[in-house]
Amino acid sequence: MRFDRLRDRLTYLLAEAQIVVLGVLMSVTLIIGFVLVVFRPSLPGVPPVAIGIMASLLLFGPALFGFFVWFVRWLRRRFRVPVHHVNGYLDVVEKYYVDPEVWENKNVNGPNPYPVNGGSAWCVQEFEWQEDIDELTVKGVWLEETQDTKLMTSKSHMESIYGKLTESHIALNILRDSVSEFGADIQRHLVNAMSEARERGKMMDQTAVKDVFESFEEDAKGHTDEDLPTLEPDDLPGDQEGGDGDGQPTAEDVMNEFTEQAAATDGGQE
């Protein structure tokens, strides 16, 4: 019987001559035991240097392991090109590290990548890496007026718009809820100024109305949403007609009366 390799021959012997193999193993074991009994070899002791090395590893091992992990990652990214992917579908910004050769041979669909961080990194809108053919396809973004630290996404854009609209809403609420009060105060100031001018026999200043309006305009600035007037249940008069059945007026009745008073103060008629 021919065997191509020694492994096949040994396999055949183990399968067909098990008694022979067992006898050989027992003979080898007896020979080794006889040598150990006769010569009695002694194992070498552990040198003091090995004990010091083991103690150093236990003491500085965790810190050195973290340092080497950071160092290896830094070396891995040192010569790579950082690319920021502005993912509009997930509303996140993902960061990739691309080999310089792959980035140099990339395919660009649409606008070119936008440089960020002083030109040390790039920003793209689409990032597709085809691993089977080692090909990178990217699409740039139109972010000419954005700052490097404020990459625009749909979420940040909407938050910026909401902040501006909130400020305008607060200003309009202050103007709407305070126009009747301002009108009454302006009228009172003008009446007092005219009475004082008549008593002293002087002409009224031509810019008196303008000065009063400017003073109230300065008072309106700096107000916040917490400064807006509110209507509490304790502020409602108890002798108003209407209400919800127990003699108390409803919010609609109070608001209608408030509107009529504001119109009368401004010179309107019911």
C-alpha cells in the first residue's frame, strides 16, 4: 500500500496497529521515568529580575495599556484625511478617516467637498465606500457662509429660526397687551403737560408727544415673556353679569369687556 504523505502513514498505523502504538507509548513512558529517577534533574529557580518585571507590569500595566492604545490610534489617524459626513436623513454628522490615496482617487458627484477646520478636514453631503472595488464616491455641500464650528443641519437651522421667531413673538405680545395701558399713560402725561403749560402761560413743547412715545418705547425694551400681563381669578370683579352659572364671569366675558375698555381709551366707539 502506497502513501503520499507521512501523515497518511501515521494515520493508518494508529487505526490498524493500536496495540503496537500502545506498547510504544508505554515503553517511552518507562524510559522517561527511569531517567528521572536515576539522574534526578533539578529545575532552575526564578531569577529576581523576572519577579521585578512581573511587579512592574502589575503596577504600570493598566496605564501603559491605555497609553499604547491611544498612541496606536493616533498613529493610525495621523496620516489619514478626516471627512465629516453631514447626514441629512438621520440629522447627524459622522466622521470618517480616509487613506490619502483613496481620497485622492475619489469620485465626486455634484459640488466639491467643502474644506473645514482650516483646510485640515473636509465636509461632504454623501459618503459611499464600495469595499469590493475600493472606490469612494462623495458629494460636497454648499456651505460657503457657515463657520467651521457650526456645521448646518436641518435641526440646527430650525432651532435658529425658532429662536428668532420666539423673540419676535415676545415683542409683539408686549406691544399687543400693553397698547391700551400705554395709551392711557400717554394721554395722562399730555394732559398734565398741557395744564402745566396753561398755568405758567407758556407754549407747549412741539416735541412733547415724541418724547413721551420715545420714553415708553424705551420702557418696552428689555421685557421678557414673564413680564407680560396676566389675568388671575382674584382680579375678576364680583358684580359682573354672565358667568358659568354660579355668578362668576367667564373668561370670554372678561376679555370682551377688556377689549371694549381698550377701544374706549383709544378714542373708539362701541
